[in-house]
Amino acid sequence: MNEKVQERTRAEEAETSRASSFAKPLFLGEIHEDLIIPYPRLDKAEREKVQQLSDAAREFTDAHYDPRQAEENGWIGDDVIAGLGERGLLGLYIPPQYGGQGLSQTGYSLVFEELGCIDPTLSVVLGVHQSIGMKGIYLFGTEEQKERFLPDLVAGRKLAAFALTEPQAGSDAYHIRSRAVLQQDGSYRLFGEKRYIGNGSKDVLTTFARTDEGAHVALILEKGMEGLEVGRSYPTMGLKANDLRHLTFNDIRVPPENVLGQEGDGFHIAVEVLNNGRLSLGAGSIGSVKKLLRLAVDHTLTREQFGRPLAEFGLVEDKIGWAVSYLYGLQSMAYLATGLVDAGMPDYSLESAMVKVAGTDFLWHAANRVFQLAGGSAYITDQPYEKILRDIRIFPIFEGANDVLRVFIALSGLKPLVDELSDLQEIDLSQPIHSLGVLADYVSGRLRREVRPDRLSRVHPDLQPLADPISDQVQRLRAASERLLRQHGKGIQDEQRQLKRLAHAAMDIFAQAATVSRASDVLTRGLSTAPFEEQYIAETFCTRAARRVERCLDQIAENDDERMHRIARAAYAHRGYRHTI
């Protein structure tokens, strides 16, 4: 294992005074208030830089980027890439010594929120380049590799890709089949294929393979390497200006200087890169929902039916109010997660997965509701709605399909509980989540439980009624988790319906804690011009989220899982629906 990976391991072992995750201890019934209160905020200098970069992105794209024309062309345009690079938007987190902006994870995600508001396709292309494409080089590359690749990638002279998915290995990334054969000179001969690779025909591709002995390796491929075959662009439902390719590796010689990390590091590198990518995907989802909300509000205020604006009807207000309150909760959750990363929390695998699932699911539902509000005009292709709907449908699928991530969240959360309960030590939960990986196992017992607060005690007094129920929910989550482990033992891995309920309960608990922390900070510091409005939003989101938690945990004991199992198996047997009138 290389020095970069070892450094992270040592950092985790040295972290003795604070928990290594906020989300994982929730399954133990623990609330680590010190991690989330006060709510993390950017300093003034970085806030100003984020605003400048966001303004630059908006001004440039308003003048030089036409999403519809990009769709027709099948690419957002090399001139657009160059222009964005000139304005510092292609190396947001890269240190200034390589030409980048040096933003924190929070600052980076805030800029991506603006990109998601401009156009989902644009945010995806730039996200592939930065969030995952060159992230491995930045995190794990040697100084020589950084100096060789990063300046061109930051400037937009080159674009990066992340080549992991294969025909037989999508979410099950651990079992990729691409084959890397080590040579005596330290190079590798690479064989195999990848599919659905964004920016796949571009310049620098971080890819992954396994040796004949099963060790994972990360390799940097460059455009024009002999044996690198780039297939035609996939015809897709949305994101039509995204360069999505099939790649074939026909005995490519990858020189030693293009090996990222050491043999055996490949999977760890892929996992950490994907964790970062999920955070920015959640931020991009926030931006897209903000755009949808603006469209919906403008339409409902100006469109009249039955003698008055649509905005005055109760069912319309419900849709707008739902979107605003849920967006506030998601935004609170996402930037609490990025703030934890910036504070050095070593294991954010659950937090990033939660943000990705919650953000992309919410975006899809919001797009559907706004489409409904727009009525028949939304169905016309010269309106923005249908393109957004097409573009964002893939979000719950890529960078870890949401259903797979739900299982990952639950099993990862259960693992520290198994470790704590001596009579359940024989249950091995490492393999079912191996495909998505865990950056660091939560180490229970780092703090004595009796000194941990069992409630959020440092919130603004007006928000204490929202904070208090979280404690009961966390205790119920632990009790339900322990009950399921004792009931099913090793078979818990196959109880996906129950695991989904645990995951959704944990996500809504995390979202409530983030919302209370953020709103408390606003009220305490007087950060909002309309604090009571934020309090109403927080009350609405947390009350509804609390009901969802209770419903999920109630259904662990009383559900119709067996009937659903039988109905589905009958449909399989009859190849569909066989009931006639």
C-alpha cells in the first residue's frame, strides 16, 4: 500500500478524541454533537472566491454556451472548455501551484451547485473531469505525475475521464475484469474493456484493472496510446452533449510513470474518488432543483386559470412548499457533509452516499412535480423542462446506483454495531459492501458512551422541539438494527427491504440533525434577513422527516414483504402479468 494510503490510515488511527464519522455512530445510538455544531461555514475570503467563480461561470455560459446547440452537436464544445479553463473553473480544488483555485470541498461543491443550475449536462462533463477524472492524480499521484498532468487539466488544454464501469461490473466495481500484467520494467500490459465512460475520447483517463493474482491497480492512460480503442459515442436519452464512450484495451503498454499508487491500491483509490464525486453530484442536484423552482414560481405567478394565478391554489402551494422545505434539508445535509470533510473527518463514505441518494432522488421527484405544474407547455421541446427531465434521469443510476447505495449505507452502518456486540462477531458484513468500499471502519469505543450527549443540547432554544425527537429516533434506529441482526444473523445481507428502511431512516435522521444545526446557526448568529422563514422551513422539513423515520422503523416490524415476495415470484414465473378480466 503506497504512502498516501498509509498516511490516511495513520490519520485515522490518530483520531482518538473525535468519532471518525457522524453517520455510522447513529446506528450505535450515538449522536456526536461536537461534529455538527456549530454548523460549518466558509471563511469570508473563500466565500468571495466562490462567488467570483460562480459569477464567471454564469456570465461566460450566458454569452457562449447554448445547451440546445450543444445537444445537436453532441458535445459542449472545445471552445467552451477552453473558456471555462481560462476562468479557473476546471481546477477548482487543485492547489495554486498547479494553476488551480485551491477551494475546499465546500467551496468546490458550491460552484458545482451553480453549474447544476446552469445546465445538468455542463455540470456532468465538468464533474467527470474534476470530481472523478483527475481526482485520483491529485490525491494519490506522485509529484512528477501532478506536475505532468494537472496544469494542462486545470487550464482546459486537456480533459480527464474516470474509466471504471465494465460490461460485467457496474456497481460491483470490486470484480472488474480488465487485466493488467506486470512487466519486468515496471510497466503493465492492459487488456479489457470499459463502457459508459464520460469524456471517454478525451485526453487523460484514470482506469482500473486487476492482476492475475487479483490485486487492483490504478493506471493513467493517455489519448493516442497504442492499443487504446475508443468506440462511438453512445446515443442517450439525455446528456446528449456528454462524450460517453466504450473503450477497449488491446494490449496497451502503460509505462511505470503512469501507474497511480502501487499494486493493490487501485480499489482504495477508486473508492475515495467516488466518495468525492458523490458529494459534488449532490451539490449539482441542489443547483438543478433551484433552477426548477425558479421556473415553477415564474410560471405559477404569471399563468392564470379560473380567473386567478395558479400560485394561489392550495395544491400548487403544496408543491412549491414541499420543494423549498426539502431543498433546505438537502442543502443543509450536503454542506454539513462537505464541512465534515473539510474538517478532516477521515471516514465520510456514508455521508457522501446519503447525499448522493437523497439529492438525486429528490431532484427526480422535483422535476416531475415542476413538469406537472408547467402543464402541457412542459411537453414542448422548445421549453426547458423536458431537457432537464431527460438529463437528470441518469443521476440516481451513475456513481453508484441508488438502490445499491441504500444497501451499502445500511450494511456499513450495521458493521460497527456487529463489532460492538460480542455475541454477533461471527457476522461478516465486509464482503457485501466490498464492491463500493469503506474508507475507514468506524472504531467503536473511541469515546466512552456515558460522556456522549444523548441529545442535541446546543441548539437555539426555539429549535429544541425539533432537536429532541432526534434522540428518540437514534435510539430506535439502534434497537431496530440490533433486532434485525439478532433475527437474521448472516442472512441480514439478503434482507434488502429491511436494509432500505434502515438506510432511509438514517438518512432522514442525518438530514434533520443537519437542518437543526444550520437553522440554529442562522438564528443564533443572525445570518438571515428572514430568520422566521427559515424556522418555518426547518420545522416543516424536520417534522415530515421525523414522520418518515417513524414510518420506516414501524415497517420493520409490520410490513407486507412476504406478499410482495410472492407476487414478484409469480410474475417471474409467468414472465409478466397474467390476470385478465
